[in-house]
Amino acid sequence: MNEPDTIDAKSAAALLRAHVEKFYAEFNEITSHAKQRFLQREWHGQREAVRKRISLHERVFENAVRELSVSRRLGKGWWKQTGAEFEKLTGSDTLAKTFFDAVGRMLFQGDLAFTLFNSTTPEKDIEPDLISISYQAFRQTCFASVLQKIDFEISDQNLIATSSKLLEKMNSLIPDPSTLLFFYPHLFYRNKHAYLLGYGTTDGRIQPLLFAFTNSENGIVLNALLATEEELKNIFAFSRSYFLVEARDPKGLVELLLKVMPSKPEAQLFMNLGYQEHGKELVVAKLHQHLQHHRSQFMVAPGIPGMVMMVFTLPDYDLVFKIIRDHFKPPKSVTRQEVIEKYLFIAKHDRVGRLADAQRFEYLGLPLAYFDQQLLDFLLLDCSQSVSIRQGIVCFQDVYVERKMIPLNIYLEQASADKVEHAVNDFGNAIREMAMSNIFPGDLLIKNFGVTLEERVVFYDYDEIVPLVDCTFKDIPKARDDDEEMSAEPWYAVNENDIFPQELVKFLLPAGPLRDRFAIDHQELYTATFWNRLKSLHQNGEVVDIQPYVANLV
């Protein structure tokens, strides 16, 4: 008979399966109401649903670890037996394996060689149930039959108004009327938008079809058809919030998404759908695979070193790794816990295509042999609270992983004149759109912004980020005399949360033609009026819409 404080492998496996089932039952329940919220224009509810799912991950994993931690049998042998029993209960369920491995990393604090992720148990792919229709039938019903099959109605007036443009665009994409079109039967919901995913096969190639809907006081309308991989990748970008979409088999849905976006990382697609843990597991697996086939070493990331984060990367890999430093030099005054809370705040916030998705990994182990000695010395000296070395492994108690970008300050030095002009303009757009999402970046230095492969400017440094509504925006009062005018110190009172937009001109860009051009294109950013107008909207509970595509059917 087991003692009260021990859990045998079979019981531990059953406990874990119960947690997995509970997790996905709650996950799917939250997701299932997305359509109703869209129909009723419950935009705050839609965003809250995304936040609830993110919090669900943390809560369920912590509960599982706490319940298993009472066992005195904790050891690799016991955990391996638990894994064997767990596989008997869950079979080829990939997401269940991910759950098991994530719990194991937390239980053993990264010191774990056994994993189910690369198990030899064959995975069972479940093809998503797609709606199929010939393009000829699509043309005859002008899309109505597809919408009817998924029980989704749009304004008749809109359908009539857009039919000619829709068919004109479709005819250019699908020249053969006998071509079969396939549609995923559930829409992808995010903020004020809904998307219907489909594709056809033309001349042996996949033709993506993503129909974009909005719901306003005038009813639901179709306002765009996105038909290139680049357009779809923008909608599924790593700098955007997660979708709410029903999936009987998430892996099957990701396979469908890879069919229309073959260059998109599989890990990012799982994250796009809200399955962060599985996406993170794929990130780790791909990283270790890369290390096995390449000789490169981790090194300090290019750019100006951060005062709060130590950043390292591989020269030939598309990710960066960010570790919180043990101590922050003035003028930084945040604490370690505040930094963690800032990153969690952004994870749960609408990132509007301007804030990088920073995934937090706990107890991530990487081979010691792949670390540059200088980097290792830096990590052990400046980040000792998060970094340790055990048995040839560099173990990170906390590390944030982000997509690699070119820091904007470096990009402006190296890019062509046309690209520099575009980046400076998009820098202003990024600040504007973050403000529309109730975000003030705090530290607006260009070194804290990056340029993606798609040449989009994205913010990635969150230690000073605050909600816009917490700021007080003021115009600088006029000086009363020459002494005040010439004073090196402000002649006016400055409170803790006061921000004077006129002073931003000193920080946003170096003096010269780029700063002058920016002041012309984005002059309203230098006025308190702009910021206070958006602050008022947020205080009144409005959800400011930022459409992530060009409407091409209206």
C-alpha cells in the first residue's frame, strides 16, 4: 500500500491525463463562443477570451506540478515509467505529449533527458473536415452556398455590392471553372475581424483564399479577399494576437495552414492558434536539430546592449534569447518581478502587428559546447539568478525567446535610401498603432525597435511599457522670460507619469534629414492632443480597430 505522500507511475499518469482533458475542455469551451461574440460585437469579450486561454496554460501546469510534487518517488526512473503509462492512456496525442514534457521540465527544473515529444509512437493525423465545392457552383451562388454550409450570414446588400469585384478577382485566380475549392468549416476570429480559410489547386500549385469579414452597425460584410502567401503571413504574423478558432485536431489544422503558407514556421502557427506550449516544444526541437547539424555558437546579439535584458543568439538562426539581468543600472528603476509582469501584460494584450511575441521558457536547457566563452562569462556574471551550468548543460530558469529582427538603428545605417525612408515612416506608424491599442512604449529609442523580413517595424523591449491611460500627456508651457527659456532644467512641474510629446523629437531619431522628414509625416505624435484623444477613447471603453489588411472588395 502506497504511503500518502507517494504517487506511483500509473496514478501519476492518470492524474496528468485528467489535467490534459480538463485543460483542453476549458480551452475549447472558451474558444467555442468566439462566433457568438463576433455576431454580437462583444469586442472586449473577444479579447478577454484570448487572455483567459493564456492564463489557463499557467494555471493548469502549475496545478499538475504541485500535485505531483508531494511524491517522494520523484526521479528519472519514476518519470520514465510515468511516461510509459501516460502513452498507454493518450496514445499518439501530440498535444498530450507536450503537456507531459512541460510538466517534466518544471518538476525537474530542466534536468531531464527523457521526453515524449520525440516518441516513436506513430502519430495519427486527422484530416480536417473541409467543405468542397466546384468553382462553377461557387460562381453560380456567388459564395452564398459556402456561407450557408458554415451557418454564417452576411448582409445581402453587401453580397450584391461585392459580387462583381469578388468574382472578377476569383476569375483571375481560378481560371478553370471545374477546379475544386476547399474551405475550413470554422472561421478564425480576432478582435473585430473574422476570416474564412480556403484554397484551390491551379496548374499544380495551391492558391490560398482568405475571406475577411467585419461586423459593424450596418451588419456583417465581406471586405477583402487575400490571395497570396505574403498577405496571409501578415494576418498570421508573430507580432499579432492569437486567433480563436475551433479545431477538432489542431495538428490537422496546422497542416492545412502550412499548405497555404509553406514558408511559415510550424511552431508559430501553433502559437497563432493559442497552443503556445506545443509551439514552444517545436521551437526547442528545431533548435536542437539545428545545433546537431551546425557548428555555430551562441553569441551576444548585435546591437546596443540592453540595461535590463542580456540578449544572445546564433549567427545563422532566426531567434534571439533574452535573459533578465540580476541588477539594473540607473536610470532603470524596475524590479525583476515587474519586468516579468510587463512581458506577461504584452502576451495578453492586443499586439496589433507591432509588438513581438516573446515566449517565456522556464527551465530550458541548451548544450554547453555551443556557447561562446565570452557570452558564458557575461551570463554567469550578470544573469546568475536565471543561469546555471549542470552536467554539460546551460540551464535557464527563465528565458524569453523572440523572432530575430534587425535593430532599427542598425537597419537605418545599412539599408538603401528607399528602404530607410520606408522604415522611418513605418516607425511612426508603429508608435501610432501601439497608441491605438492603449500602449505607450515608454522607451522610444530606435534601438528598441526591429525590422522584420517583411520590412515591418516592430517593438520588442517591454520593461518600460505602460497602458496609455496611465499616462498624463501635456504640452510644454511657454517660458515666462528669457531665464526660463535658456534654463537647462525644466521651468515647469513634472510629475511621475507626465509625458510631454514635444520632447519626443529629441529621442525618436538622430538630428538630420530623417528626423525632419519624420516630423512632417508624423507631426501629430509631437502633440498632446493626439495622445489625449486616444486616451479618451480607451477610457470610454472603445476598442479602436486596426485593420491588418487592405480592403479590396469595397
